[in-house]
Amino acid sequence: MIVTRARFSDFLVVGDESGVLLNSRFIHLGQIATAVVQAAEVPVSITHLADVLEQRFGRPASLDLDAAVLGVVKELVAEGVLTEVVDGE
Amino acid sequence: MRKTVSAPTMHLRVLDRVIAVEFGARDQFFAEMHRLWGHMQVAPTEECAETVPMNWDTDRNLGESLSLATHEITYAAIRAGKGRLVLLHAGAVANPETGATLVCVARGGTGKTTLTRRLGQRFGYLSDETVAITQNGRVLPYPKPLSIREPGQDVKRETPPGDLGLVPAPEECWLQSILYLDRDSRHEGVTFTELDLLTALGVITAETSSLGSLPAGLRAIADLVAATRPIRLCEYSESADLTEVLAGELGGAT
């Protein structure tokens, strides 16, 4: 799965967290989601995002990192913050 | 030679632009509109941001037509500010001597007009519904007639600010602080809570107009907050209590 940022109106980072403005809808992102959105400025794979998060926050002891990242990414796609890049785009 | 007859028109200053309000006839509606909006009237100008037609053909009564006219003019004001101003669903009053302005953001029907009407007895009235702020913190006036609900009436009564004894706003008004109002009849007294920026953006964004059209809209609000003070959640039950607290904060006028 390859994802990148959706076309949102604004993205404001405050410390480790951030806010996204999608038209007039505001979404408050925690630090993991913020790091994902920051990394997804260009199209990125789940594996790449997992590497970015591991470098920044360390590897969680009892968690499948790729699966956890995929869960966060799917949530962000569902909210319209990220968009999936399909072949040919 | 046939003479061209132009439609009866009022030119109103809304925010920092002029709009032309065009009527179908010089009738009672036209006369009432002059009574309600005359304080915002300016000389005809070539540089109208928009012409707002009021020559709708319906069976509305006068009160309904005046209420609808207020909505139409407010929408025109929002369109005039779209993409360049921070537009908030809010009431605002200013210290008549210093121009320091308090902006009270709130959901519809939660007391903006009541509070603004009270504060406006002592402080300059800027708006009870739509507040526009430039990116350098200037607050632009939109002193519309107040829409007042009266017992037993479905349609709010439009009332010019002068009839309610509201103080005109000074020429230059600038943002002192933004409050997010939460009225709850169970709340005791008045409580202020400073909100962190992202939490504040979360509540304020829901009460903005066209923020997505403003380049870097979140940053624009963040910069205004950084230049003034954190947005505060204000919980209260009685607008009389809150009026006294806020009057003390704005200072000056007695």
C-alpha cells in the first residue's frame, strides 16, 4: 500500500502534534499520526513509514509494527487525511 | 427618448467592502430596510463588491422578509471576506477609547446576541453574529441589526443597534482576545479555562466561515492567538454575570 497526503486546506504542527484542516473540518492528530502525515508529503509505503516511526519512537516491544502502522494509515485514509496512491498515479 | 429607471438601491459598508442592496420597489420593506440598516449606509460607489437583490417575489410577511434580508446581507459579508479574512460566528465589542476588542465565539442560539447587547451598552458594538479579523489583528465592523427573539414569535425581530442604545464602535478596532462561550444553566458563576492551541482550533474551526478558503487558515488563527493571548473556554449560566466580568476585562468604559 502506497499513501500520500490528501489535498487538505492546511496542516499545522504544534510540538509533536498537529491539526489538519479539510475544507472546514478540523482533525487533531496525535504524535504518531503527525509523524505519519509529515512523512507522507511524498508517496510512501507502509514499510517506509514503519522505518520512520521506529527511528523516531523506537520499536514497540509487543506489537507488529507494520500492522500497527497499517492500522493508523487506514484510519487516516478513512478520515480523508491520507489518500492511497494507485498504479498509474 | 425612453428614460432608464434604476432600481431603488442601498449601499452598505460591510466589513471593509461596500455592497449594493437592490430592491424591487420603494415600498414598506424598502423603508424598513433603511430604518434597520441606515447606520451602515454609505454614498453610492463604483467599487461594489457585490449586488444583493432583494426583489424576491413571495408571499412572505414583512418580518420574515426583514429576517431573510439580514441573512442575505450576512452571506454577502461572508463572501466579501472569503479567502482573505478570518470569519468567526461570534459577537464582538470594543473599548470605545482604545479599540481593544473582545471576540465571543459561540454556537448558534447560545447567547451571543444577548451578551453582545448587554456589553454593547458600554462598549462599541461590532457584530452579534459575524466577526471578521484581518491577518494583522484588525477587527472589521459588521454592526448589523440584532435579531431578537420575542416570546411567542417564530420570527426574530430585526432591531437597529441604535434603538437598543448600543455604542458605535471606534474607527480602529484590534483583537484583544477570543473567548469560546459555553452557556449551561447548571453552571455556577463564570469559569475561564485557557485552551492549548490545537484544542482551541478544534472548537473554533467549527464556528468559522470559509476557513478552508483562507491560505494557511490554521496558521492565520495561530498567529492571531500568538499575538494576543490563548483562546479561553468561558463557561457560564447567566449573561448578566459574564457581562460584568468581561466589562472589567475590557476596562475603560463605565
